[in-house]
Amino acid sequence: MAVQTNEKAPQCGAFLFALLFCMLPLGVQASGCQPCNAGLQPVERVIDGDTLLMRSGDKLRLIGINTPELGHWGKPGEPGGQAAKALLQRLVRESGGRLALCPGVERQDRYGRQLVHLSSNNRQSIAAQLLRQGAGWAIAVPPNLLNNRCYFAAESQARREQLGIWKNTPTSASGLKGDEAGFHHLRGRITRVGESRSAVWMNLEGGLALRVTRKDWKAFQIDDPHALVGRNVEARGWLYKRKGEQRLRIRHPSSLRLLD
């Protein structure tokens, strides 16, 4: 849906704080994450950079990171996908083929995969190590927010050093063709902001609509979203199409970054 422009006077100081809370000093290391202290379990194989199959038959999806996709069904893989898989395979080998897994607050995704935090045999966060090497993007999907600050700190170091995916800058939202899907990290200017009973909407140049549900919006601590019109932002999440409009749902303040 296109956003509706109306009501309220601008006030966004609290919003700036909420957006920037995850930007920790660049010296924070992957070891700063809260470890998973569960018993070690054998890994059967690595499927891709953020998904594993355990010897038990359970398929696991790492919380806090999204890595580039591998090629499937005749479609080419995304740049960095094979490198992310190879790095995860190396981390599993270095851990003796066994990892500790702790389930998230939300335990399964829509594909039936278990959502987990993983640690190596020396109790180092696997997701943070992947992020520190630029293997993927940090993501925050409530309610699975444990180690969110640490994950974004690890990403910040990789980004500063232009490692892995950070050799390239985020794509301009105005350059989207309208048929893209999947995870994207985009940059653009907010041209309109509006509100419905269920969500806050932010339209970027080119037509992409950022959607934040009312439930998720509470974490942004903003009095008036209309104050964001004209601001340049980076947004990350999964693109989808609804009613002929390309959309991206923002789940947490750390997924939307003000650039000016």
C-alpha cells in the first residue's frame, strides 16, 4: 500500500537513539557474545552459510545472520554464498565436527528449521565469527534478540575493513526493477511516511515501501515517523510483493540506519 501523509508534529530524538543503540565500539570481538553452554552435538553437514544438518536429523538455521544464497534450481548463486559456506565448514571442522546449540525464544522458522545460537567447542559464537569475516549480514528478528548487539558489532568490524560482502556498498533502492525477492540491503531516501491501523509505512525513492508493524514499531521509540521524510537510510530485510507493490518488512531498529 502507498503511505498516507497526515497528523502529528516532528519529534525524533528518541528514534535516533534507538537506531544507533547497536553501534558499539569497533574493538568489540566475537568473543563478547554470550556463549551457548549446552553439550556438543555432531554436525552431519553444512548446507549453506547459515544452515546446517545435524547427525540427529535436525536442520538448524543460525539466529542473527543471513548469508548470500547458493544457486538452486538453475538460478545462479549470490556473490559470497560459496565463501560463506566454506567458512562455516571450516569453523565446524575446527570445532571437531561438534557444536553447542541453544534454541531461540522462537524455536522454528516457517520452513520447520530450528532457530538456534551455535557455539564452538571453545564456546565462541559461530554467527559472530561469520559476521566478523564479512560472510553475511547481521539481522534482528524479534523475539530472537540475544547477542544482537554483539552480532552487529562483529559486522561493524568487517564492514570497516571491507571484508567479504562489505567489499560492495548497499544497492540503491531506486534501482530496483520491481521483481526482486529475497534478502536485500538497500540505501535510499524516504519520500513519504504514513500510518495505518496495523503498520507504519515509509516509501523510498523508486517506490519501495518499508513496513513496520505496530507491534514492532514500539521498539523504535519515535513520537512522529513523519519527521523522517527526506532522510537517507539503509534498510535490510526480505523483499516481497503485495497488491502490485514491492515491500520490505523492518522488524527491529537495528535493521534501519539513518545516514544523515
